[in-house]
Amino acid sequence: MYSSFFCSIFLSPSCKLRRQFNLNGIHRTGDVILGGLFEVHYSSVFPELTSFILCISFDPPGFRHAMSMAFAIDEINKNSTLLPNVTLGYSLYDNCATLGIGFSAALSLASGQEEQFLPQENCLGTPPVLGIVGDPFSTFSIATSDILGLFKVPIISYFATCSCLSDRRRFPSFFRTVPNDAFQVRAMIQILKRFSWTWAGLLVSDDDYGLHVSRSFQSELTKSGGGCLAYSEILPWGNDPDEYKRIVDVMKKSTAHVVIVFAHQMHMIQLMEEVVRKNVTGLQWIASEAWTLVDGLHTPAFMPYLGGTLGIAIRRGRIPGLRKFLSRINPEQHRTNDYENSMVKQFWEHTFHCRFAPPSAGWVEAGGVLCTGQEDLEKVKTEFLDVSELRPEYNIYKAVYALAYALDNMIRCVSGKGPFSNHRCATIKTLEPWQLMYYLEKVNFTTPSGDLVSFDENGDVLPIYDIMNWQWLPDGGIKVQNVGEVKKSALKGEELTLHEDKIYWNFESKEPPKSICSESCPPGTRMARKRGQPVCCFDCIPCSDGKISKKTDSMECISCPEDFWSSPQRDLCVPKKTEFLSYHEPLGICLTATSLLGTFICAVVLAIFIHHRSTPMVRANNSELSFLLLVSLKLCFLCSLLFIGRPRLWTCQLRHAAFGISFVLCVSCILVKTMVVLAVFKASKPGGGASLKWFGAVQQRGTVLVLTSVQAAICTAWLVSASPVPHKNTQYHNDKIVYECVVGSTIGFAVLLGYIGLLALLSFLLAFLARNLPDNFNEAKLITFSMLIFCAVWVAFVPAYVNSPGKYADAVEVFAILASSFGLLVALFGPKCYVILLRPERNTKKSTTPLSSLTGHLPQSLNSQAAEGKCFTQVQDKLIMCKIQYWYKIIYCSA
């Protein structure tokens, strides 16, 4: 349905209105007419077989909106400085909350209602209206602006908030004095963040207002990371109880305790009736500007459920003189045409419950009262006169003044300096809508409340909203309290201010509810999104070893630096524990004590041998090599201490060198002793004397020195080529740093051990060959046993060392050193100390020499001389005597 002119320049000299609509309206003549579209009724019917539109359900606040425009125009006409010599008029229509009616009204404003007129200059002339204030609905504004925007007719809405209307290409002539929904959406997201509500439901109306909000809300919520939507439902227009039941069931089953609603009064009433029917409590409602201040919802039936609602409301303003103007309205004041000014009559009938003559049939008979028009508004209780919360009215007031200031700037244009072609100025008589739009874009003024009004490049004003709270008072009263504001400024951007101490919470705790899908993940955990659910629904997974998260709701765990490890709570990186064979731990203490004990025993044995150095037991066992052997054993015990304590460069380099040289010195002494024993007894046999010349004292010392020097050369080459160095090993334990000495060259270490093993094996074989020597000289057996222990220990050492991690490898090596050292000490010197200390009667030449076992082979005279210990200096006839003398000299005299 639409109205239009049919102007045919060629066929007819006049323009004729093809169709006229019967609309509820109120009019006032003037030099310039401004149009207005308001929701005076919120429902309508179309009786069949008639062109009349019947609007029902009168809305006093909607009529107050229309009268606010009338007041603003009346105030401007009385202002001598604004638009002097110009009288503004108006044509205000009721859209009846119906798109068809609102669209028809807009076209009627643009086309006029005259049935026929003669055009000037090919249908060019002053349009019926120069600008329109309205429509309050976004969908209606979209439809109207799509058409009137083609003709650049300025439209200033006071309540249409759809962000789509900021599209300047599609809606070039649309302006508004209310912030768009994009700002309102961001304001609501700020409220969600303020109270940590990350899980909410969204309900929107089934129109452009709601559908655009639904898309932008989800987009902005995702972009801000402020939460997720548990559900998003569309509230249908009209009566659809089944759909409302389904939506309420979704709300009831959801774990979200916050519900955001972008809808109109009619939607909320139907929704709340179903909420009350199903007794859905425990919800925190967040209202859009469309229903935050709707009185129809402030009822005792709804407040147990809607109490505590937080709502976005249009900025409240102050309009001096408005109430006085409203109180003087009466039907006589607007008596021009009974139909055209029907809105005033309808208001009067609704307020005083009367009817103007002629009333409908049966009205008087049923006891109805006739309206006189002289009734007093001050004597009746009506919300029409309530000007305590001027919000849409304030936007209407600003919209009218914006048009007036634009016109005022236009008529003040200096001829020849105008903004249009050839520097022309526009005039009232020849004014075209697009010319007024030029001035409207540049308007800038301040209201009586101190608010600056100007439009940006999209036709939007600087946004500001009040935050309202529905409070249910103890006496049963209802109060909508201002608890904050959200605004946008050039310096601070979007800023939310909330006075939380003023907020009423409709919960037993009297505190904000918790509305989350999953509990926040504490430090030490990370979020793992649940499959198939929004990002706000997640599990908290503990960080793995070596990783931490310091913040709540961390998406990832970060790895600790190399020398650090995660704390037990996984929220802090702490220095890794260090591990090495320490003097302070039980194992280190035991090994240290054992090493010192071995050293002490060696010292004691050495002292015993020195004290008894002149006794046959000491002299018969090559005392010089015995002393050197004891010293080397002491070094073996002491070198084990280098393996205990924190590894350092000098200890790493010294430990293996000292160990290798000490043990080679020890084994070399044993090897030489074994070789001397074999050589002496071999000399007692025919033809064996020649070998003894290679085993004198000098040769014995030289052999030990050479064998030890070889090991020293091996160690030197090893240290020079690939020296052992301290190393922090993190491979054994992730949470520990194992300090160890890496050998540097495995070949060097193997050669060192191999050389010791070679000498030990050689000593073992020689001692094994000498095991059947005379019983009185039993050292070869002792060497055999000691070498057996030594080899067994070091053979077992290799696999144990390879398979022992960290400090236990050092402990194994120390244990091998101590075990082999004690084996040598006990096996070689234990029996001798036993004889020296406990069996001194056996510490004689007779007991410690092999003469007694050879007595059967010697003459009596030689036996007696040998028993006296004399050295033979002459050569006798019998060769055996010389051999025995030489053996005797080697064993005793050289020692």
C-alpha cells in the first residue's frame, strides 16, 4: 500500500493523487511543515470491504512522544532568535505498530494529501514536508528510508537503533538521535565482562532490529573474547504460544543464568506469561532500550522474575515546560477536522473512559459517559503527564531542534556565498530536501540539558546510554533506578560507569549470579575446548611436566627455561634440583668414611711395617716394594675422594688421572714382586741363575717407574686431546640437573682402564704360576688371591658403571676403587700383620725362608751355616750352594 502522485506533463496539466489513506493524525499549518511518525496505538485491524484502518490498544506514552514534537515546534515558533519570521507546522501520524500503516503514513507525508494540484515548473515545488521525525521502529525506518532516501528527504529517527541504518550508501538521508545497536551491543558486552558473565542466552525479535542485533552480537562477542551464547532464539510476531513454550523450555534447560533480550513490549509480555506459567526463576535479565522502561512489564506478576533486571536506556533529558504544555491539551485546541485530529479525541476517550458524540450504538444504554472536552487532565491519574523519565521524548526534542537549526542556518545564508552551484543559497519557497540535508549534516548545538548534538559521517550522534536497574522495593513498590552510564568520547573511547552498590540483585545471596559454562582454569592448567561446544565450554588440563601457566584461563602452557622446572602446582618455574655425589648425603658420607678408613688402615700398616722393618717377615717380603705398595694403596683410597663433591674442571681432570696412576703404581709393585719371587725360585733350579741379574733393586725400581710412566703418558695425552669436563646432564631426569664429569675421550678412558687391566691380568697369571712355591714363602698365593679379587671387582665394574645414571656412576667407580684397594690391602698385608702382631714366634728367619724345605738336599754343614744367616763368599764345588747363597742374598741382603 502506498500513495503517490501521478503527474503527466504531456497528458495532463495537473498532478492527481491516485489514492488517499485514512490515517490517525494531528496537524498544524505553518510556513514549513515537519512530519512525524509515532506509535500511538500498538495494534491495528483492517475491516473487510472498507479502506479504513482501525487502530486499537491506545498507548499514552506513544501519544506523549507525538505531543513532545508538537511542544518542540511550538517552543521554536515562540523563539525570536531561531527561525525568525518562519512558522513551523507539523503533520503527525500514528503508525499503529504496523509496517503497512507506517509506510503509508511516510509516503503520505512526502506526497501530501491534496487530491489534485497544479505543478509549478514541471512538477517542481515546495514538498509537503521538508523533514520527518521517526519512525521509532528499525524495520519501518528501513522501508521508509529505502524509498524517501531516493529523493533525499531527511529522516531523523528517535528510536530506530539498527546498525544497518548507518549504511550511508543505502540510506543517504537517514539520521538519528539515538545510538545505534552496534554501540548498545558493545555496551552490553562490557556489562557481561564487568560481572564475568561468559555464558548467556540471547533472545531477539523477528524483525530487522532483532536479526541485525543477533548477527552483530555474536560477532562482537567473539571478537572481544567476552563470552559465548548458550542459545540464540527468535521471538515471533503475533500469537504463537507453541513457539514461546519451546523457547522457554530452552531457557529452563540451559545452564546460562543471564538472558539478553532485544525485543519489543509485545514480545516481552507473551514471553513473560510463559515464564510465569513454567516458573522459570534464577535468571538475570538484560534489557535492550526497547523495553527497559516499559511500564507494562512492571507488574506484581512479572517482578518476581524480572526484578533485578539491568537495562540499557536512552539518555534521560530535561525539557522545561513540557508538562505544562501536555496538561493543556484538549480536543477543542485541535478542532480543525474531526478525522485529521482524531488522535487527540482517542487519547481523551482512553483517559476519561468516555465517548464523543455520536457514540457507538448501545454505549449510553450500557452506562457509558459522553465526553465534553472540558474534562481536567490534572484531576485524573495518567502516565501521559509523567515527565520524570524523558528519554524518547528527549531524542524527539533534539531531532526537531536539529531540523530547526538546519533551516535556520539555511535562511542565514548570504546571497552569493551559498554552498550550492554558482554560490547560490536555498530559500524557503524553492527549498529542496537535499539542500536541507546538506545543512543537517553540519548542525551543531547544545540542548538545555547540556548535551551536544551533531551528526557523524553516518548520521549517528555521539552515543550515550543510561544503565537502569529494576528494583523491587520491600513495600511491594517498583522502582527503575539509574545505576550508571556507558558513553563514547573522543579521548577515552567507550567507557562504562557502574555503581554496583546501587544495584538490586533478585537472588537470595543479594550478589551478582555466576553464569559460566565451565569454571575458570586456575594457574597451572590450560583450557581444552570441548568438542562440538562453544569456546566457553572447556576442560582444564594440567600442564605437563616442565611447563607452566601463570594466568587464569591460559590457552597454552609455556615451557620452562633449560635450568628450570615446573613447580608441583605448575604455576611457576623453579630452579631444577642439582644432583651429584655429595659429601652431605648418606651415600657420600659412607664412601668418604670408607675411603678415610682405608687410608688410615694403610697408614697403620705402613707404621707397623716401619716399626718392624728389621724383622724377617718385613725383610723377607722385599720391604722397599711393600712400602711403595702401601703408599700407592693410600693414594688409591684418597683418589676416590675426588669423585665425591660437585664436579669442577680440576677435579674432573684429576680424578681419572690420579686413579689411573695410583692403581698402575700399585699393580706395578705387585707385578714386580711376583716376578722377583718367580725369578728367585727359578734360580734355585739348574741353569736358572742367569735370570736373577735382571731383578736387582735398581731394576725393580726402574720397572715400577717405567710401568707407571706409561700410564702417566696415557693420562697426559688424554687430558691434552680431550680433557674430561664438568657437564650438566638433563637427560637422566627432566626435573633434575645431574652434574657429572664427561670423560671427553672414551678411547682415552678405555686405554687407561685397559692398561690397568693388562698389568693386573699379568700379575694374576704370574702369581698363579707361582702358587705352588714352598709353603714358608706364601706371598705368591696371596698375590694370586688379591689379583683375583681385583680383577673380579673391575670386571663387574664395567657393566655396573655403564648402567648407572648420574651420581650412581661415580658411586660405582668409588666403590670399585675402594673394594679393589681393600682387597689388595687385606689379601697382601692381612696375613703379615697377623704374624707380626699376633704370632711373633713365627716372625723368624726359619719360618720366613725356604731353607727348611731344602734341607734334605744340602749338606749338614751348609744347613747350619745357612741357619746362622752367614753369607757365603767362596765358590764351593757343589753348584747348588752358590745358587742358594745368591737366592739368600737377593731375599735378605738386598732388602
